[in-house]
Amino acid sequence: MPDVSPKVLEFLQSVHPYDTLPLDELTRVANSFCRNEFAAGTVIYTEGEPIGGVWLVKSGTVEVTDTHGALVSILNPRNSFGERGLLRDGRAATTATTTSDAVLLQLPGGELRHLIANFPAFERFFSRGQGQNKLGRQNDLATLKVADLMVRNPLSATPSTTAQEAARTLREHRISCVPVVEGETLVGIVTTRDLSGKVLAEGRSPDTPLAEFMTRDPLSLDPSALGSDILHMMLEHRIGHVPVTRGGKLVGMITQTDLTRFQAISSAQLVRDAANAATIDELAEVTARIPQLLMQLVGAHNAHDVVTRLITDIADTVTRRLLRMAEDEFGPAPVPYLWAACGSQGRQEQTGVSDQDNCLIIDDSATPDDMGYFTRLARFVSDGLDAAGYFYCPGDMMATNPRWCQPVSVWRRYFSGWINTPSTEAQMLASVMFDLRPIGGQVSLFRDLQAETLEAASKNSIFVAHMVSNSIKHAPPLGLLRGFATIRSGEHKNHVDMKHGGVVPITDLARVYALRGRIPAANTRARLLAAEEAGIISVSGARDLIEAYDLIANLRLENQATLVRMGRKPDNFLAPSDLSDFERSHLRDAFVVVRTMQSAVGQIAGTLG
């Protein structure tokens, strides 16, 4: 029977992309869902079975596995599943099994297709895991702003630059055109075809100035134009290079190569390439495309949690591919094991800057002789991750450290010790390890351990108080007189650290809420939503904190995407002066919300201690 209670409607209002629907349409869609209750261990569907709709987790957890039984993902409340097979051929592409008692909502396939056809947010969201066809990618490209596609601050020349100098510039930088400017004003453009056809073929001197043969007053676009304008201009005028100008001033450049690169990259393609990689070098080639993917996803105005989830999916796939490579190299594992990630990968919040944080949980049947196998496996996978761009953890929180490569019984002792003796080190380690998420191997090795740990930790008021105190150590960068406390010296002078000053304080708060509410989710936004639903924090407090988190996390990603467009490596440092007055005001308000919530949770620590 359809579940049409107000609670379902309210639930959908907190789930993307349903939260983008007009209220009347959302109400209609809510009435189309069917509510189902399943006991732990129930198979929802198996690979190859007909599938009638897309599933949405309302409560509980669901494990998705592939043809070989390998873990694909663990889904928590507000996660969707089943859409890939449904939209492809109507048959399940994976197997889904509940790992706890769960309430699942199912939307009929016809309704999903209606939403995808009529609401762009649904088309973007449900195509993120699909192999996008060429038309779909063109539509995405056509609706992006030129500012999100162009190469900023391109190399340029002056009218007096010689043909030979221009040719050297094109060769050295591997580009096919150079805009010609006087001061900052665009006056012409020269391409490799101009150099060969108008200089070399006509026997002109290499010292011929560009002014004598350049294309004068070339066609250009404003940064506010759409991708469709680029396509139409290139097709109509048969050109492959379009300068971008604002008030006549050159601000960027777009070429056919840029558009081809954009169309060739999607998260699904990168996941597919990583899964099929035969060597570590091929994996590194896949991950080298992540910054471009980040720029595209942010440019398409995807929410931060969608962007980081898609980027983390690539890291998960790379890790699982390395595990299979290791087993091919060393043979099958002697006993069951689980490779788990913590840190940003564990929380599914990776951006363009990520190290590796991981561990191995091994079945208690392992003998001392078996441990040598896992030492080799850990080294192989961690070295492979480093080669693929996920650099070694500075704090050595990796499976290569014998401390983090242990049987389940040892892990139980670890968590028990941290909870019962909450020293400074214990707080730090618990903060990291409470974000564990299974990546590959035997998930059951973690499931019971997690449930036991959450229950024991939530009951120990002293431990909770210490975790609360630890969660407020990272203060938002607020200064006096409604300003920001920026970094005072060094490379990042006059910047704020959007990771440690913005995202981390909220991540720490969400971890405390999850601990108090025994919430199994590792993702920060999922923890905040679950904490609100469980009454751990007030509705108003949760909404304020979630909105603050969304703003901070989105600005962090937008800044990283801007750096990528400028040809620089993404980082976490943002200059408030680069923001508009409106953005600065809202960013400061977001930091104030975080500080207020830290103060509130700090009072809880006082009562518990």
C-alpha cells in the first residue's frame, strides 16, 4: 500500500533530488511510493531479475554486491539504488540485501522516467551512475556557462610578436592558437593553420609580425554565454577556437579540444576505466582525470555531497581493483578479511585533495603465519594508492602500519580501550576510526564490531564527554568586527582554511551526534539528517547546521574548481577577498552557526563530565 503519511512527504523534502520539486508535484510523487518493511538479511533483488522501480532507503542499511559477490556499496537512509538496471534494460544490474531491519520506499519505473524527462535535477542525479550517451553529455555541455568551461588567463601575444616566436609558444605549451592583445584588449587571433598557410606556404619571413596575418577582431563570447553558444558559433562559422572577453578584455579561451575533453569525462567512465585497469599506471591515468571531473561537476552546479560521493566512488573502485591485483599476485587470502577506509574516503567526502586512511580487519581464525600475507597485501594496495595520487597518510593511519592490520578480536580491544580510557590519543584515534566504512572483502567482519562499539561508546558518558571536548578544538576562522581570522603569514597569507576551519568542525560535531544516537552512517550530511530525525538535535539547529555545512562545502569545492581551471592544483585555502560581499556575509554567518553549535555541544560535555 502507498504510504501517504505526512512523514513520508517530510522525508522526501530532505532527499535530493526530490527536494527540488514543487510542493504539489512532490505530494503527487509521495503518493506514488510504496512502503516496504524488510528484516535484516532479506534479498531485495538479485542480479538479472526484472526490477519494477527505484528503491529509496528510509531507515536501515542495504548492501549492494556485484556478479562476483564483491561489495559495491553500503547504502544508508536517503540513498537510492536499483536505478542503473531499471533505466538500462529493466533488469537488476546488482544484488541488494538488507544488512539491518529496514524500511524501503519504491517508486515505480514509469514515475521515475517521468521525473527524469521533466525535471533537470532528476536527469542529472540519476544519470550520474549511468554510461551517459553522447546526446546526454551534449545537453549537459549546452547548459553550462562559458565561465565554467573556459581556460582562464590564456597565453597571449602582441601584434609585434613574430611568427617564429608565436610558433615556439604553440609548440612549447602544446596549444593550437594564441590570442593577440594590445594591453588587455583582444585585437586578433593566430592559429597553427595561420602559421602554416599564411607564413610558411607563402614564403614569408619568420620575423613577420602577427599584425600582418592574424585574424582581426575575431568572434568571441562573454563568460555568461552558454555552452550551446560555443557549439553554435563553432558549427556556423567553422572555427575551432573561441576567445572569451568581457568588455573587450580577454579573460579566457575555449577550443574544440576543451569540449572534446569535457565530453569524454564522466564519473561513470572513470569508474569503468578503473575497474578494467590492468596496471597501476593505468589506474594513475584514471585518477589524473579527477581534477577535470571535479571542475565539470562543480560547473554543472551539482550539490557538494553529490560531487564528493562521485569522486569517492572512483577511489573505492581503485582500491577494490588494487585488492584484486594483490590477490592475483599473492594468491587468495588464507582467511576472510575486510579492507576499510576512514577519513574523507570513509565518509564519502573526497574532494580534489585526498590522502589515504585505511585499515585491515582480519578474521580471528588467522594464524601468525597468515599475517605475512596481509602485510604484503597492505603494502601492495597502499603503494598502488600512492602511485595513483592518494598519497600516504602523514599520520601513518594505513594498513601498512601493523597496528592497523589486525584480527577482529584486536580491533575489539582497541575500541574497548579507547572507550574505557579516553586519553588524548584515544580521542584522536576514535575520531578517525569512528568514520570507518567497508570498501572490499567480508563486510560482516565490521558489521557486528560497529554495532557493539556504538552501543558501548554511547553508554559511556565520560567517553562521550571527551569526544565532545575533542570536537570543539577546531574553531571556525571568525575575527573581530564581523571579519575573518585569516592566516597571517606564509604561502596562504590572508586566506582561510576551508577544511580545518570550516568542514572539519562540522564533521566533528556530526560524529558526536552519531555517537550519542548510535547512528551507523559515516557521511557527515547523513549523520546530521539522521541526528535530526532521531531528536539528537533540534529541527531548527539541524537545519541551520546543514545549511551552514552546505554553503561551506560548496564554496570549498568551487574554489578548488577555480584553481583547476587556472591550471593549478586544488587546495583548501580560500581568500575572502575573492568573494562578493554577499558571499562573504553568508560565509561568516555559516561560521557563526558552527561556533554556536559547538558552544551548545560543549555545554553537554560539561553535564556529562
